[in-house]
Amino acid sequence: MAAKGNNSKAKETPEDPYDVRETPRKGQGAGEYPNYWTMKDRSGNNIGMDATKGHESVFLQHRSGSSIEFFPDGALHITAHNSKYEVIFGEDRMTISGAQDITVKGDASLRVYGDYNVTCHKNYNLTVMGDYNMTSKNMNRHIRGNMDTQAKNVNKKIEGSINYQAHGAAAYTSKGSTTVASQGDKLFTAGSKGWHGSVPSEGDMSLYNEKGDMFQQTKDGKSDQSYEQDGKKVTIKHESGKTDHTAEEEITTTSSNKGITTTAEKDITTKTKSGGIKMKADAGSISSEAQQNIENSAQQNIKISSQQDTSVEASGSASLKGSTTHVGGMSGTTHVVGSDVHVDPGAGNVNLAGGMGQAFGGLNLQMAFEFLTGTQAEGVGDRRSQRADQPQEEADDPWIKQLDRT
């Protein structure tokens, strides 16, 4: 830091305001005859020169106090008590070997009709006590090091497009809400090696689409979804063409309006380790169709029941097989219809009709019965067998009760 009062050799801007040095004419030993010469007119204008050793100076002073003064060390002081206008019709070049201070107590303006270039070899510090307003056609900034911005609030309005590119990592962190939205077109987010979204603390995560399709795809990998609440977990995994849906409690598939369709190129397997498999239709029918075979098997019982009709149909053969096989209706009619109907008891019995009907058993051969087909039965009266009248208990005669002495 340069010493105060020796500003001509200062290399740095002084911390204290610049002080004008006292005129050498007031120095001790200055203005001694015959080394001093001065001339003053009657209006007060003054011209003087001093050749006194150590006080060599030249001055030109106007009566208003405006002056030009050369100091003994070569310094030049110009004082203007009113205004100063400087007009240069050629070039104006200025080289300052020390520091330069400019203090403007009013407003200041600089107008450049050409290019304005500023080169600072060290730090460039700009302090604005009020608002900092800048207007330009284009703005280009090349920051070779770091760029730090601190502000209370930041608001940017872009008339056209905005593009952010970073060769390194980019992070946006907010202690409040963060919104990334496109109000007029699509929104794209992508990661070349991954895309992650998380809610590290308590909160909701939602995806909402007002109108349009929602599409998820992975070409080489798997998809895992896991949900856990109260220690109970549900997982949905898609991997290698397979889908696994696992839950510690129930799995429910519901369609509130239309049907549910399950389609596979090959087999569809429904399996339970413990418990039963139940198919129920509160209204409508349950239908099973196949180009080849329909097979239902169980370690214990298979029950097919209906409040109305139950139909087993096949273009080929339909088989009911069991150690004991029952075909019957509780209170209605049971029809066995076909061009050929075979009843094979094996080594057991075949019972046709209710009550005491004729039994065929132990024959160990196939017997054919000519039942009417559905077409033949049209217009034919009811040929169902009638059950015989069951024996009724006879009423006791009154005289028998009279013999009872007990």
C-alpha cells in the first residue's frame, strides 16, 4: 500500500480517499527573491514560477481559483472550480504507471459508439449499492474456472429456448418444493446409465396422465416392484419373459365393468399349496373352452355347481371317471344326450333312475342303451319313469287302544 500523499508511485488503489497535496508555494523557503517570479493582472489572474531549490514549480491560476500547477517532483494538478470540458478530435491514449482513482459525487455516463473492451489482469471487483441493470442484444460468458452465484431470489424469464449442458455432474437441490414442468409441450427426462426417483422420507409418489397412453418398457433387464406396509410385502417381478406376483396376503383381480381376459401362447397354471381354488359368478356363467382337452384334477374333491344349468359339451368325447361317479339332479332333471351314450361300470354298479331301479353290476363289460337324442325327444311326451307309491303307515283301530292296559 502506498504512503498517503505520494500517489504518483502507488501501485494499488488506496483504502483512504485521495488527498490533494498542498501547493508548493506555501512551503517553507519557497517564493524567495530572486528565484521567484510572478505576474498578476488587475482581475486576479496569476502566473508564477519558482526556482527555489526544493520548491521548483510553475503555476497558472485563474481568479476563480481554477489552476494548473506543476510540483517540484513533476506532479501535475489541475483544478476546475466550475466545469471541465475536454474535446479531442484525434486519438486519446493514457498510460498510468500507478493507481488511478476516479470519484464522481453525482451521476456518471460513458458512451461508446464502437466496441468497448476492458482487460483486467487481476481481480475485477464491482460493487453496486442499488440495482444492477444490464440490457444487451446477446450475452456471451466464458468462465474458465468456477462460477458462484449467491442471491436471495432468482427469477429468469426466457422468451425463446434455454439449454443447459454439463460435461460433469449436475445437481438441483431445494429445501422447498421443486417443479419441472412443460406447459405447452412434452417433458423429457433421460439418463444414459440409469434413471432414479426416490422419496427418502415420508411422502407420496404419483404418476398422473390426464389423457393419453402410459408406456413402460425395458429391452434388456428386469422390472421389480415392491410394496410393504405393516411388515407385509407385495412384489411384482418381470424377468426373462416371466411375471411373478407375490403377496403375503390375498391377491384380488377385479373388473368393475367388463370381463377379465387371460391369454397365453402355451399353458396357464393355477395352483394353491394349501386351501381350495374357487370360481364363482354372481351373475352369468362360467365357461371353459379348449381346442383339445380340459382337465381338472385334485387330491380330494372337485365340485361343479350351479344355481341353474350345468353343461358339459365336447365335439369329441366327454368323460366322467372316478371310483364312484354320480350324475344327478337334486330336484330337477338330469339329461344325458348323445348319438351314442355309453355307461361303463367297470367292476362296480350302474344305477339308472331313483329309488329301487334295476341294477347292472359285475358284468365288467360295456353295455349300450338307446337313449333318445335331443332331436328325437322333440314332440314326444314325458317318458320319465314315475316313482312307485311309497307304503304309508296304517292308523291304529280304536279298539286296539282300548285293550292297552298299561
